[in-house]
Amino acid sequence: MKTWVAILAILGGLAGIVSGFLVTAGGAVFGEEEMTDSGASVFWLSALAIFLGFLSWKWKTIAGIGLIIIAVYGFFANGLFFTIAFIFLLIAGILSFRIKKNA
């Protein structure tokens, strides 16, 4: 189970990085300061999501909440550009709560 959390977090993080880059570049081209700022924040939060996927092996609750928050924030900040990343990160966040503790 914990391997799937890491894989989904990596996929969601990479999709979020691409989404953040595209929104940042689009904001820079069209001169939209708010669009550039939200794209850059989603870019860095998506990079953080990759690390949270691995941290879920040790701190499953904190990492799961972080992944869900990043997924929801990214969807509101980047909109439909973030849909694929939203799906992967949301599933990874939910699966993080289901990681069983080893004896």
C-alpha cells in the first residue's frame, strides 16, 4: 500500500509541476501577475507533494493531510490544468491513511 502512495504522489507531483509551469508561463506571456503567482506556488507545492509521498511511510496522517491540502489548493489555484495531478494526489492522500503499521 505504501508503495502506491509514493507512486501516486510522484505522478501527481510531476503532473502538478507541469501544470504549475504552464500556468506560470501563460501568466508571464499574457502579463497576468496573479496567474503567474498561483502557477509558481502550485509548482513548488507539487514538488513538496513528491516528498510527502515518501514521508507518508513514517508519518502517514501528516503526509496524508498535506497531500489532500495540496490537491485541493492546486485545483482551486490552477483549475482544470491541475485535474490529473488533483486525482493522483487526492487518491495518494486517502491511501496514506490506510497504510498499516508494521509490528
